[in-house]
Amino acid sequence: VAWNSLSSRFVEMNPRLFTFTGGDSGLWTVTYFQPVVGEPLPEIKRIDITSGISVASSKGPKWTLRGIVSNERYVTRIEKDQLVAKQAAPGRSGSTHAGLIPIRKNAAWWALTQDERRAIFEERSHHVQAGLKYLPNVARRLHHCRDLGDNEPFDFITFFDFCSSDASAFEDLVAELRATEEWKFVDREIDIRLVRQD
Ligand code: HEM
């Protein structure tokens, strides 16, 4: 068996791999779609999110993004325990609203060392402490893209879901994070908001 077919079978079976297809079909309907910084993405009407296997929709998506759920890089034990105690997984009934925010960080960020990035991420930007206040109402899943290939358009696909009454609180959190030092390193970001039927 060719290595190619072995490796593609491996990727298809990885439950931590998520595929986001933007087009005319999918569970999620786009309610807001705006580039925040950097190159835009073609605007689409609907998004489908699949795990484990990437299938192109028969209607032909306009774009496909991929990301992998991975281990944490920066959190301390104390922070991890705080997160685990409060957080919920996406996909709850009632979580009919979502934010999908693809993000890329610049070369200066990636040239830093782990301890330098941690200092910016938490000691100076308070990313986890800010986010903790919104748990469990906002559920999140972080997907890493950087190691999937050399030409991935984003470093992270971030996904959050919540009920309609938490939609404005979610915008407060996004605004708070965008004002931090961490976000000075973001050079591509797209704001996508979604709704689905319960
Ligand atoms: C809902 C509350 C939130 C919490 C509790 C939270 C918490 C976290 C945690 C624990 C990490 C992983 C740190 C690690 O690797 O050790 C992380 C990473 C990240 N989060 Fe959040 N976050 C929240 C909201 C957000 C929002 C709203 C955005 C986007 C606007 C965002 C964007 C990111 C990005 C891009 C990363 C990857 C950072 C990197 O590795 O350089 N987060 N977040």
C-alpha cells in the first residue's frame, strides 16, 4: 500500500481533526462575516463542521479550513484545574449561537520562545483569566492548523457556542481580548457568527 493512502486513511480516522466547510450548505447559518485584519475569506452562507473525516459537500464548498485539537501549550496546573472545573464542551442543546474565528499570528510571535509567549499570553494579556469569567456559558474548542502543512491559511480555528442570551457577553469577551498585547501579533483574523436550529 502506498504511503499516501496509508497516511490519508490515518488522517481521515483522527477524531481530533475538524473540517470547516463554507458554502451553501451545512448546519450553521452565517449571520455575520467580516475580516478583522489581513486577507479576507470569500463570504459564504452556511458552514458545516465535521470531525474525523473531511468530506467535500456535494454542493461544492467555497472554502475548507482544517484544524486539530491538541494539548495545551501555556496553561499552568492551577489554570488548567480552574478551566476543567468550569468549562463545558460545545454542542449543548440550546447553544444555537456560535462564533468561528480563524486566526493567524505573525512571524515575530513564532520567533519567540515558549516562556516569552506565555508571558504575553497570560501574565500581560490575561487571556485565561478573562476567558474564565465566561465559562461555562461560552463553550470553546481550539483547533491548531500550523503543523498540518506549510500553506495553512491560519494558525488557529477558534470555535465557541452559547445560547442567544449570551451572544452579547461573547462580543464583550472578544473585544477585551482584541485590546490585549497578545492580539498585536495577530495578522489575520476573520469574524464569523453563526446560528443553528435547536
Ligand atoms: C471563552 C473563554 C475563553 C477561554 C476560557 C479561553 C482559554 C484559552 C486557553 C486555555 C487557551 C490554550 C492555552 C494553552 O495552549 O495552554 C487558549 C488559546 C487560544 N485562544 Fe482562548 N479562551 C477563550 C476565548 C477566546 C476567544 C473569544 C478567542 C478569539 C477571539 C480566543 C482565541 C484563542 C487563540 C487564538 C488561542 C491560541 C493561542 C496560541 O496558542 O497562541 N480565545 N484560550
